Amino acid sequence: MSFPRTNDKLVLMKLIKYFLFYKDFFKSTIIVLTNSGLVGLAFTLLDKPFCPAFILATCTQYLAFGVLVSIVSQYLQSKVRLAELDSLEPLSTILQCASCTTPNVTTFVPDQQERVEFVCDKCEGKNVVSINFTVARVTEFIEPIQVSQNIGNMIPTQQFKN
Ligand SMILES: [Zn+2]
């Protein structure tokens, strides 16, 4: 008799999981339907039909919530983007103008989506910065040679004696 009981437990666990997963959906739906019901009741008190008011109120609430959610998500996305930009360190470098080759001090944030431009101090020409990364190999130190000892052996000392 223990097998059906564990099976019942599993079904119950699944139901609880399902309920928790859709809890917010059910909650918001119940709130929307309650609001619509209240609007429908108000319309019946005013001798107007219940169903059109109920449907209209439901649609209006879903539209309003959709607009609200999109506005809030856009706001949050822009905040996240600003935080990402703040975390980037601005780079300062000296770049030559593409027109007159005058060196210009330029400061910019290395953002992938932003086009980096600067105006030349001398000719006032617009320049676009393209960033290239180059890679160099790290070399090992060569062992130091004892130069003084080798030079001492190479000098022919007998020449000075004669
Ligand atoms: Zn220039």
C-alpha cells in the first residue's frame, strides 16, 4: 500500500510546483477579473449591461498593464546600460588627425555601440576612431653575461709590456 501513497505525494508535489510557478499569473488574473467584476457591477447599478463593461474593463487593464510593463522594462534597461557605461574606464590617448596629422588629446569611453569621434584642434575636421588591439609576445630575459671577465681575457696584456 506504500506505492500509491508515494505516488499521491508526487502528484501533490507536482501540483504545488505548478501552483507556485503560475502563482503570480493566477494572482494578477484574479485581481484583473475582480476589478472588471466591480466595474461590471457598477454598470449594472446604472442600468447598463454587465458583459460589455466587464470585457472592456478587462481589455483596458491588460492594455494599461502591458504599456506600464514596457515602460518600466525600458527604464530598467536604460538604467542597467548607464551602470555598464559607468563601470567602463574612460581612455585618454593622443591621436593624429586624419586630415592634417596634428596630434590631438582625446578622451573616450570604449563602448562597443558608441561611435568614437573627435574634432581636430587645428583644422576642426571630424575624425572617427577605430580601435585595433594588437598582441605582443612576452619575451624571457637572456642570462646576463659577465662582461668585465670576458673583456679581461680578450685584452692581450703582453703588448703593453713591450
Ligand atoms: Zn586636423
